[in-house]
Amino acid sequence: MNYSQQTGIALITALLIVALASTAAVSITAQLQLEIRRNSNILHHDQAYIYALAAESFARYGLKLDHDNNKTDHLDELWHTIPVAEEVEGGTLLATLEDRQGLFNLNNLANKKAVDKERFTRLLSALDLSTEDSQQITAALIDWMDPDQISELAYGAEDDYYQGLAEPQKPYLAANRLISHLSELRLIKGFSNEILQKLRITTAIDTETGEPLPAIFSALPEYTAININTAPAEVIKSLDNKITDEIVQKIINKRQGDVAEGGSASPFSSTADFTKYLQSLSLTNVSTESLTVSTHYFSLNAKTTIGQSSMHLYSLLHRSDTGICDVISRSQGAN
């Protein structure tokens, strides 16, 4: 082998070494950039979560002050009318509070009280459910929560039904306890996607405005009364067969003030005040059982955006008779 051949081999070897070194350098750089981006995202997510927790603490403090200043809760109070919208370091924070006791608590049905079943039936009718669908989901829902294995009429479902489910579903048992989250309804007989859409458990859109329709149902961890100062139109109408759409609108106008007539908000100070107002509309003998003008359960929706990271925190808050607020549950991404 002559000198020129040796020189050529050495050059090729050097080029190979440079190519390998360049490839390794590019790979290390790409991996380093990926690690930097990942660590940045983790940092931003943690920062967003801490800001959301700060909003939660602020909400608890605000609800305590609200309790100390008055004993009624309505939609014209600061906790509802003024959402928190703040510029924070590196991003933004938006937080809103909602009253959960204006909604119909599905767990109330576990007590099998006639007044709750009647209101639930009227609600289902207002949401365009057929009589058969209404009877089926009512019976199945009660069976899911009650501790026995006795089916409600012919529509109910206990362990024998759920254990007999065929593929692709897998058998399971009835919960025999209160519902912990509305998503649990998907496990219960009769609660199809179509039914869940009608009940607004899954997001339903107003065809006229394009906005999400307001929620109607909640799943609170104990029996709760309905706050007539915050209840949506459908829940108000479900209180009695004699309550018409016109009466519902008058009740809402009184609570929030008739804007067209320049009226100021005048929420109900007590259930007796509510009864008196109904009587002024020639509506008598409307039961005020399980109704209230104050609230113990609220939900906080906090959305924080930091850099490229966005985090949505949903917290269920309980305010005691002394005004102290505790966090019952937290979830991220959905309520």
C-alpha cells in the first residue's frame, strides 16, 4: 500500500468520525431542547395549578364574608356577578363561582320522598323525555343508589341486571350508594347518550344562541334543598304543576330585576316570602318542602394559562352553617 492510499483511508476515517460526532451532537441537542421544553411545560403547569388553588382560597374567603354579611344567596351577589379575571405572572387567570343548590340534586331521590320524585318527573317531562324513558331512568337511578336488591317496578335494575351484561360491556355491580359524579350516570340502565344530552349532563347547545344550555342537575354528597333564588327556569317550573312559563319568567324577573322596566333585583328573603309572592300571582298551595333561600354548596371553575400550558380546575366547595368553606372535591380538565 503506497502513501497516497494510506492518506485516502485516513481521510475517509476522519470524515466518518466527524459525521458520527456531528450526528451525536445533533441528537444530544435535540434531546436537550426536548427536555428543556418538557421541564418548561411542567413548571408552567405547576405554576398554573398554584394560581388556581389561590383562586380557590380566595373563593372560600369570599364566601365566608358573604355568609357573615347576609343569610340569603342569590344571583345578584358579588360572588356570582364579578368573576375573577387577573393578569398573573406569565399568563392569565379566570375564575367563576356557581351555586350548585339551585340545581336538582339527583341524590335526593335516594330518600324516596314523594316531593322529589314528583319534581324530577316534571323536570324530565319539561326536557321532552317520554313517559317510558322517564319511568325507566327514575327507577334505575333509585335502584343504583338504594342498599337493597329489590328492583323499582319493572323498570329498575339491581346487581342481577348489571352482572348479566353481554359483550362488549363487562359485568359490574350496582353502587348501592349516592352518586359521586354526574359522569357515573353512564353506568346506569337507561342513561343513553341521547338521554344524557337531553338532561344536559353532556354539553347541550342552544340552537338559537349557540351557547351551552345551563345545567339542571347536580350530584351533591347529601340531601339538599333547592335554592329558589338561583334555580334555573326548568327547576322553578318543576316545583308545581300550576307553575306556568309566564309565572317562571315573573319569578326570574323579580329575582334579577326586570331590565326592560328598569327594576332592581329583589330576591326572596325566605320561603314564606316566596309563598307570599306566588299568592300575589293567584297561585296557592305550592309546597315549599325542601326549598331554601341559602346555599351550602358552590362550584369553582378556574382556568389558568401560563406560557403554552393551560389548566382548568373544578372544585366543589361546602360552606357550613358557620360560614367556613371546605373543599369537597377537585378535578382537572372537566367538572
